[in-house]
Amino acid sequence: MRYIDPHAHMVSRTTDDYEKMALAGCRALTEPAFWAGYDRCSAEGFRDYFNQLTAIEPARARTYGIHHFTWLCINPKEAEDVGFAREVMQVIPEFLPKDNVLGIGEIGLNKNSKNELRVLEEHLEIAAQHQALVLVHTPHLEDKQKGTRLIMEAVRNQPTIDPGRVLIDHVEEHTVKEVLDGGFWGGMTLYPDTKCTAKRAADILETCGTERLWMNSACDWGPSNPLSVPTAALELQARGHHPEAIDHVIFKNPMNFLRQAPAFAKRAEAIDVGHPPQ
Amino acid sequence: MNRLDNNQPRTHVIDRDFLEHRAKLIDLAAFLDRCERAEGSDDFRLRALRAAIPLLIDGQAERARRVLESFSDPTNEPIAEAPGKGASGAWEGSH
């Protein structure tokens, strides 16, 4: 089995988890910037975090032969303070040329507030200016359906961003069809208690099709399993799905979306054939 | 559309998953018993849970989607200010 985990918060994980993922067949992973569980005190704290994402984590991943990529932003959970968010957004362009940066993410909404929406729109402007891919976080639980609709509207209001270059993550049964019908890519995040289980993700693939959908573990500091993508692959296998169809979902789909970013395209062939990062 | 067609016989699905979901149903029953043994009254979350249960046996398809929608905020406009960071799992306005 080979797979890509396109949403993995590895700063939260031990080195043992990199080893387990490599043993399970993880060839590459992408790590969006997210909320640390506490609000940072300054934009300089984000500069340190962006250094971690562009220098430290790629080195940890490389030890286990995994290609590491990242996305930059201030997460919507810290976006209520627009002035602070703007200070952080000013730091982002300095890091966009780094060789493992794919684009802007995970931006989006958390509680669907006006300030969160304003910061989302300003992130989208950065993405448009830099022709960057976009990875979107959708709100949790009761706020998800409304937030997903507000996010799609915000992207549509930015006419230079092609929905085919935007991945809307954490889709579930009540949002996946609208996301795909809008021309966006959808991500299913596999969590033990919230978001999507492996079995429900398999159900969604069986009912909605496999095009423009991927699965990820998120594997952050909360309850989460860094091996949830291969676990979902085993579920698909147990249901009798063909190995090529499974490979399409867990490897080729993320490859096809991510290779739209030049930083990924440069290493796509190496990832495809299984060469470790240099 | 490139589907992962599920050609499993229903008996295979039941054989694989019945015990897991039997256990989840009993957990839910025990949770409701536990709530009712405790002092106090239902809040909006428990009311939302009770309201969703009939969707499981109404004979209509897409139960997962409809249960998720029953817990969801149905409004369209952004709120004035985020009240915090967390989510409760049910929209307070509907129950």
C-alpha cells in the first residue's frame, strides 16, 4: 500500500508516529497551519511556527523517507481579532517561496462570525495574488453546513480563484455533495469521535463517487489516529473494492490536486515511484 | 462518475458490522437512562438527540445526512461575534 496523508498536524506528533506512517506506506504528507490549542501572543510566534513548518518538520519527515509539505495561514480559531490576524498575514508572503510550501491553509471559518469571514476573504486575496492553492477548514459540528456554504460563497466572490484549486476539508454527509457540485475538491477527515469515521468515509465514496475526494487523518493534539488513512483503506479492501480503486482514492487523488502547486509538482515523480526526499 | 460500487450482500454487511452497532445502540440507551437518573432537566443538546432518533426508523434514505442536518444551524448570515472557539454539537436555536 502507498498513500498520501494530505492533512496531518505533525508538530503535535512524536517521531514514532512518522515511523508508523512510513511503515504503513505514507510517501508524502501535507501539514496545514492550525491552532495550537492556545492563542499565540504575537505575530512573531507565528514566524517561529512557520519556521517549524518549513524547516524542522521536513527534516523530521525526511528521516523516515516521507516528503513533507505545508500550508500557511492564521487559523480561523485565532481570526476573531482582525488586527492581529492582519499582522500574521503580513508574515506569510515571506514564507511562500519555501520549497515545501503548497499554498494558503487551513483557512476558513470556525464559528461563522463576521470577523472570521473578513480574515478568510483577506487570506483568499493573498492566495489570488500569489496564484496559490487553498486548503479550507470547515467549522465543526452544528456550524459546519452553514460555514461550508459561506466559505464557498467567499471563494466564488474571488473570481481569480478556480474552485478546482481549492480543497474544502472536513466534509461529511450533509456537505459533501454541495462541495463537489460547486467544482471544489473535498476532504474527509477521519476522527474517532467527530468528523468522519473510516466506515462513513467508505460509504461516502460508494455513494458520491471517488472524483475530487481525499481522506486524511488530521492527526493533531486531540483524539486522532495518524494511521487512519490506511485504516480506511483496509475498510475499503474488506468491502471488496479493487486495489487500483483504493490507490486512486488514497494516492492518485491527492497527487492530482497537490501537483497543481509547483513545490509539489517538482517532487511528484519521486513520490510516485517511491523515492525518498533528498 | 467513478464510483466504488458496493456489491456486498446485505448479509455480509450485517455479519461485519452488527455487533459494533448493537453496542452503540445500547450505549445510547444507557446514556439516556443515565441522563434521566441525574438531577435536572434536558438541555438543547439532549432535546436535539431525542429529536434525531426518529430519523433512524422513518424508512427514508440518507439517514446520516438528515441526522447531521437536524443538529445544524439552518441560518445563512454570519454572526456578529464568535462566542468562543468550541462547538456543542447541536444548534441551540432549534431545540
